Amino acid sequence: MLIVDSVQHAKAGHAGMALGMAEVAYFLYRHAMRYNSTSPKWFNRDRFVLSAGHACLLQLRLKTQSKVVERKLKMENLAKIEDLKCLCKLGSRTPGYPENVVTQGIEVTTGPLGQGVVNAVGLALAEANLGARYNKPDVAVVDHRTTDLALSEDISARFEALGWNTITIDNSQGNLDAFKNALISAHCETRKPTFIRFPIIPGAVVHCLLKTIIGKLSKKEGSSKAHHGTFDDDDVKQMKQKVKWNDREPFHVIPMVYREMQAQIDLGGRLEQEWNSKLNYYQNKYPEEAAEFKLLVADGMIPGWESSFPKWSMSDPVDSTGGYSGKCLNALAKVLPGLIGGSADLASSNQAYLHNLGDFKQPDSPWGQNIRYGVREHAMAGISNGLALHGGGLIPFAATFLVFSDYMKNSVRLSALSHAGVLYILTHDSVGIGEDGPTHQPIEHLSGLRAIPHLLLFRPADGKETAGAYKVAANVEGALADVVGKGGYIVSDNSEKELPEIILIGTGSELCLCEASANVLRKEGTRVRVVSLVCRRLFDRQPRDYKEFVLPSSVSKRVSVEAGLPLGWKEYVGDEGIATGIDDFGYSGPYSEVFNKYGFTEENVTKTTKSLLTK
Amino acid sequence: MLIVDSVQHAKAGHAGMALGMAEVAYFLYRHAMRYNSTSPKWFNRDRFVLSAGHACLLQLRLKTQSKVVERKLKMENLAKIEDLKCLCKLGSRTPGYPENVVTQGIEVTTGPLGQGVVNAVGLALAEANLGARYNKPDVAVVDHRTTDLALSEDISARFEALGWNTITIDNSQGNLDAFKNALISAHCETRKPTFIRFPIIPGAVVHCLLKTIIGKLSKKEGSSKAHHGTFDDDDVKQMKQKVKWNDREPFHVIPMVYREMQAQIDLGGRLEQEWNSKLNYYQNKYPEEAAEFKLLVADGMIPGWESSFPKWSMSDPVDSTGGYSGKCLNALAKVLPGLIGGSADLASSNQAYLHNLGDFKQPDSPWGQNIRYGVREHAMAGISNGLALHGGGLIPFAATFLVFSDYMKNSVRLSALSHAGVLYILTHDSVGIGEDGPTHQPIEHLSGLRAIPHLLLFRPADGKETAGAYKVAANVEGALADVVGKGGYIVSDNSEKELPEIILIGTGSELCLCEASANVLRKEGTRVRVVSLVCRRLFDRQPRDYKEFVLPSSVSKRVSVEAGLPLGWKEYVGDEGIATGIDDFGYSGPYSEVFNKYGFTEENVTKTTKSLLTK
């Protein structure tokens, strides 16, 4: 009835599935899952993912019930009965869809359908990897489980085809034995994930537990109308009569529930205590592994990790930024045991592979830190979010060509939204890709990714900037002091004590063009500054003084050069400036010819700059 | 050997799969498909989609062979032997991946993996729909077929789970009988699409036709190294020896091939002629249906269609733009028989449903013009591209919430890239969605879609603008004269003969805020102009005079108001102006509170405007 009371009070929210799945979810939280209510971040907890995020209310209710007595504990960020009264209210801990950054006990953010299963795979993958790396024959410090709850259609065959173990529960007897047996069977199947199917019966009139009925108890029971929205007063009254709730106040919780929840809390405390004892034993017997494991779980960085990066000097042969990236990634892997990830079938092209750290493969090598995702960008990003949010200190990287970031856009947005620290390595970042043509040449993608709130997009120009980008990205705690961490900096300037006459702003490969063009102009006596804006958002966050230092407002002649859509560059070049870019889909052709066609040549940058100087 | 010669000449391209699948593709083009080489757009042709776009060379070669004698016909845009020598060269008709807008005979653009099957489904759906609507028991004017060619892994079970008929060919006998039989069997199975699986045998040493071998004949045969890139001279020599090619010049075509291709051309001509006869018979017997059918195939609009739109006046009750959209869509359906489409399970929310025109459903109602896509945005957009590019005059619409456009981003980009006229109806377009919170509140999505080259994004503010947007979008031939077609216009201005002191620029729902704020300021004696920039890209394309008329450069005080990321608005408000927007993920809460939190209120717009006026 808390579900009903909540939507009535909020005049919003989705009650349908929450009512239909209430018993199943209660069973999971009370009789199947191992977790500690008073310690929601306990590392070895079982992890629960709600794919069908609109049934969030179900999850909030469960969390709330299991936390009921914690009101006295004054724990922050845990949903409480009071929070249910704030369902869908601004600033509440009970938003309309589950958000892990808002409500404790919510593992991942699954609102936009299509995330839950991949997130759950990521969580489970994290467990399998850490278990393989740190468990010992005599002691398993990593042995939790992940269970994803989704509305299920008749999709067992699809999961079977993907190599899952599937169990269909078709039990109208009104008890949960079949579900319990299915869970036991799932736990025994250690080689494959298990998919348990609950058939949905839209028109069912019998009450049963496992054939779930949307909007159960309501007049709208069994109808899509029960999906969301409030109930009419008469319906609420009848529902409460059906369960003999009658005249109780809204949001009433009966004593038995409090008792059950207290028992659950006691159980959770014991479970965590047992695990702590196990961890002590582990630490005494395997001190080296324990040190690394505890470092990981504490999400910590090894002191001095920044110094691990390769250094490049002007005399080194020039590499692609993709090449620099591969070297940085491998240097990072040596000092960050949590690094794990893969490429969507393009590792040989984007060099996102951890040498000598093996491929993650079950049952042969679950300890491997390279994941072979295949051409599955969406799954890769969703799994990466699960890896990041598992809480085991894993730092996922996910690599593909920039143009294919399209296929994982929503999952990338959810990395930013749910604070999942994922390193996306997106190579082949402009029409410079050449022969493969417009379907492979990113144009609007830099703009699109920069547009995602809070996401930091770096477009490094050389090895130094690439290493700087990795330092910022891997350092979850905050920015670093070097120039890349400031998002933008002066690369070169011949103005000495005067201000420059013109500023050239570049990113990535086009920074070289700016430098080349600047050198031509300088020889002719022009005062030219070249600025790298390697990360626009970080630059925007700098103090006004620093921004003014790099881009003095009195220098209004400015040219930006980036081989992508010029969207947003007007912010940096101003009304008088020129933003050089491409508002077209590119062409198949040799790299140099395509660049030439769009005017990304030293000659053209120089010409553009001169046209502005003489204006 | 043309494949080999082409990559050697281009020093680029993907020969591996093209070599492995050469016989299969030749068989399809010479012995299975019905098409007319000299008339590549013939309506009733069988349509071929190459999912694995990197094997484009295979398709270009086939097209080329079948067009060999057409060099004399001087047809434009058809790939010829000469074009193979320009493989991957800038401006050639033979780009690295298939692009329908570059090469005649290429049906869709499948470069980024993940498009081919959905495109093919769209093409097949178009045929099924048109066949159901126009075929008669005694004459079928629509009876072509769609065959999608993809690299196939062991995914038969997945297709079976999705309800396909699957046939696996495992025939090492070196002839094509099994394939031929599979095609016959596929044609007989009229209730389901058929998936024919060719197992790939990476290490196979025997030569066989149906177990395909990547890079067949090359030293790299059976290895992923054969995927792309050139062959060494020795390898080319050995390959040519194997097929007794020896000393022939590169790009040599033997006379037998010319004869075969001439036979194919003759056959194609006869096929089209037979169909024309059938169409004549149809026209005589069913003149009304024939008139509509021919109008569709000619891609034409019924004269006067624009007048079909509902008219709204100030006295009508205010509706949401989603509501106006539903009314426009249904008005359009009455005059455009080609309108077909659906919503990704959100039709009741986004009102994208054609009343009284039925649901497309096989075998019951393939004539229906509403497609029930389910929660499958990517498939919806890919299918829409197939529907649009089928050539049968269907005008697809695809609807969902704006935030879920993320899940179909690459397919939307391909609509623009491949000139597939798809109407995307994206409702629930800001944090104004309220209670569902940040996972459902689009922020960067307007920016992201505007960033796609050539795509026109309209954000209408009322019924009039909604109708205007539909008029522009449905009118494939060009823009209309009304203000929405210009992308931006003056909504109101109290400046009379003077210039305004300040310009407020709004889109969508926020245009009302601009008007409300302007009215407050006008009462205080300020000269205020309100401008609607309903489509930024169309406005950008207007003559300088018109743009100057709407946004005079001497009025530097400007405020833009849009409840999304402010990216790109600096272009319109200039250095001195203020772009009001949101660079955050939104909140769950009632609509008005969320808008209030981000400052989208009349009071705040007025305050911002005043701060600028007094600056």
C-alpha cells in the first residue's frame, strides 16, 4: 500500500509494475540477497539492478522498508518513509527513475530502457575478474552475486542464443517455491549467467505471484493503463479493502514489517561481520594480495602513479595520438591494478590493449584485464558503467573510433550522469580518416560529446597532451596542476611584452597547422599566439584571470582550427573571429586530399588569418 | 582479379570479404536477382543490401561488371571499370564504403556496422505494405524481394528467437546448389523473413564456395590480416597464377564476362518491360489505384496538400506541441498516401499515430500504416531509412521522446547522409518533462541533433509553427514561403520605426517566456523584439539581408532562451549577448519547479534582460 500511497501523494510515478512485482522483489530483498542495510556500500554485497527503471517505486519502497529503523541512525542519502512522501519532488531522494547518485542503495542509473542488463553484466564481470585475481582456494573475499530484474517478454530464446542459462517460471500456485528453486539453480550454474523468466499475463484474473500482473489489486489491473499515473479514490479504497488495510493512514507501516526489517538489518550486519573476519584471515595469510585488494576497494591510487607516464621530447619520432594513447594506457596499467577494458573490435587500430595482462575469458582466464567486446559499442559502454559502479576499484576503459560513439551515446551520457568514471578512448577523430569516407568520418561528434554535461572531452595534439589527458581522466579525485588539467594553455607566442595581434586556437592534429601557420606569419613580423584548447569544459572552469591570460579580451582577432563541426567555437573566437570547421559529411579519399578539400592546410589557415589581420 | 587490381591501385580498401564472397555475390547478381542494369531505379527491382559495408568493393565490382557495356550509354553515377581505378579517391563514384548518394545501384548507406539488417527490413516492409495496398488478385505490380548480405557468425539461433526462418548452408562440394535451394526455400516462406547462414571458416584450406574464406586465393587467406590493405607483389603474382590470369594487364576483363553481362542486361530489360505491361493492364482495370500508385512511385505530392493542415487561432485552447503534431500528422495522412511510421512504444504519449489507417501486421494487415516498433529506437530509425530509400514514395515518420534519440543517433545521421527523408517526431523536449527526472530530460540533445550536417531541426512553439515544420519537412522538393521555412522570424516588436533596444530569441515552449517578458518590459517603455528561431540551420541559409532584417547587427543586446544546453547560441546573441540554457542533467520534480530552478520563468528572463539593458 506504500506504493499506492506514494503515487497518490505525488500525483506522479509508475505504480503498475511495482504492484505486480511486489512479492517477487520482497522475496529477493528479504530471502535471497545478501546485503547490509546499515552499510549500503559494503563491498561484498549482492548487487541488484532494476532494468525497468520506471518501477523505481518498487525499489525505493524496498529500500525504504529495509531501512525503516535507520531513521534513528540519521544516515544520509538513504530513502526513508518520509522520502516516499516526497516522491518525484524536486531535491528529494526519491526521483521518478532510479539515480545512483541521489539514493544510496541504488547501484546504477537505469532510467532509459536498455541499460539494465549491460550494467548488470558489468557488475558481474567486475566480480568475476576480482574474484579470479584475489580469491584463494581456502578463502573467497569476493563472492557476491548480481541479479537484474526486468519486465520479461518471451525472450528466453534470445538469451539462450546468446549463451545464457534460462529458466521459465510458470507457477500459478501462489507461492514462491518455483522462484526460490530457480535462484538456487542459477547460483549453481557458475559457467553462465542465468535468465529467469516471469511471464506477464496482461489479462490474468487469478492472483498468483510469479505470473506477474501489472497494477495488481487495482481496477486497472492487467491493463497498460496501470503503467503510470494515480488511481481514483474509489480504486484506492477498494485496493485497501482487498488487503484489509481499510482505515489506516496513508504511509502506514504495520509492526510486523518493522520486525521483519529489523531482522534483515541484523542479518546484514552479521554477513558483513563474517566477511570482515574472512578478510582478516586473508590479510594475515596473503598480505601482498590483501594490500592490493584493499587499495582497489578503497578506490585509491598508488602514490606516485603520475610519474609512470612515458616522457616524449622533440627529438622522438612523431606518433599518432592513438599511438601515444596506447603507450600511456600501458604505462598506467603498470601502476593502476584496477585498469580493465577493451575495444569494440578495433584494438589493433586504436591500440587500446593492455599487453601481458591477458584476455578476460570464462572459465579460462577471468583474471584477464582485456575484454573482447566485439562490435558492440552500446554493450561496451553499459558494461563499463557497471564495472565503474561496482565499487571494486576497477577503472574501465572503452575504445572505438570516434564516429561509433554514436552507437553508445546514451550510455556515455549515463557515465557522466551516474558518476561512473569511464575512460573513453575515441580515435580516428576527423575526416583525416581518409579513404573510408563519410560513414567513418566524424563531423558532429566532438560537438555532441562536448555537449554532454560534466563530461570532459580531451582532444590531445601530441604525446605530452595525451599523457596529460590520461592523468586528469584517471585521477578521480581532482584536477592536476599541469597545463592539460587547465583545459587550455599558450603553446607559443612571439609577442614578448606586447599583446599578440592575433590568436590561433587549435586542438588535436590541427594544432600543428596553427603552429605552422603562426611560424609563417611570425617570419613576416606578425605577433601571433597559438593556444591549445585541449579540453574546452576544463578551460571554462578556470578562474577569469587565467582565461584572460590565455585569451586576452582585447585581442579580438582570433581563428579556431578544428576538423569538425565549428559548433560552439564562437564562444572562444568571439564576434570578430573565424571558426574554421566542417559542416558536411566528409569524403572518401586520401587523408591529405580530404584535408585539403576542407581547407585544413597551413596555406589556408595562413590565408584566413591574414584576411582577418587586414580587416 | 578486379578486386585485387583495385586495392593494389588504390593502396586502400577492403579485399578480404570481397574475395571470399565473390562467387556468392556473382551468383546473386547473375542468377537470383531481378533488376535492370540500364535502369537502376526501376521500381520493381529486387533490392540488395550489403550489411558488411567494408566489402563494398565486392558490390562495386558487381555493379561494374553488370554495367560494363553501359559505358557507351553515358549514364551518370554508375560505377564503371574506370571508376575502379579511382577506388577511394576523392570525388570518385567508388568510395571506401557504399554510399547510395554517390553510386547508382547502391540502395542504402551501410558503412557503420549495425545498419544493414534494419535497412533491409525497412525495404522489405515497404514492399509488403505497398503490395498489400495495391496488388490485386489478378495482377501484382509490387513483387520484388530484398536480400541482405552480411558476414555471418553463428547467430542463427538469435534470428530464430526473433521469429525468422533460418537456413544454414554447410556444403563443401564446391557448387552453389545448396545456396540456390536455400533461396528457393526463402522465396517460398512468405510469412517470415529468411536468414541464410554461410559459416565462415577462418582456417579452411579446401576451396569451397559456400563456406566462405576471407581473402580467398591470397597468402593471407583465412586470416584477419586479409580484412583490408594491399597485397605484396609476390602475393598478387601467385593469386593471378592460381586463376591462370598470368600476364594480363590490371583491370582486364575477359570477353566471356562481357557476354555474360550483356545477357544480364538483356534479361533486365525484358523484366522491366514485362512489369510495364503488367502496369498497363493494372491501369486499365484499376485506374483509381493505379493513379495513386503511380503518384507514390513518382515520389509526388498531391497538389494542394499544404492546405490540408488545420488552422489555429488565438481563441483556440492551447495544446502541447506534441498535440499539435498529432493533429498535423493526421491531416497530412489524408493527402499523402505514402505516410507510414510509428513510435518506439510511446504513441500514446507523443501522439504519433495515424487514426483509422490500421497497424502494419503480417499476415493480417500489411496494408496498415502504423508500425508498432516496440522499445527499439535504433531499429525504428534504420527501418525508416529503408522505407524512405525503397523508392516507393513512402514517407516514414519515427517518433519517440527527444532523450531517446540517443539510441538511434547513428541512424538519424545516416538519414541525413543518405538523403533518406525521414520525419523524426521527438516530443518531451526539455527538463519540462518534470517528474521522470534527468534520465528522461534531454539537455544536450537539441545541440547534438542540430550538429548533424544537413539535418533540419525544428523546435516549434505553437500550432502554427508545428504545421509549418511539417510543411517544410514533408515537402521534399524545397522550402516554402512561410516564416517557418525561413527558420526564424520576428514574432513581435514594439519598436515601430526605430530599432529595438533588445532582442529576445526563443524556441519551443520558451518562446512564450520571451513574449511574457517582452510584454513586461514594453509596459516599462522598452523597445523589445521577440524572434523565434524555430530552425537555426534554415535561418543560417537565408540571404544576409533577411538575417540582418531579423537580427540587426547594430542591436548587440540579445538574450536567447532555450531550456537545453546553450551550445551554439553565442552565434546568435553575439559577444555582448546572454545565452540562457542548462549545462546540467536536470532533476525529478514537477515541471514548474524544475523550470523555476533553472531560471526559466518570466521573472528571471526579465531580470536577465534588464541586467543587459543597464550594462
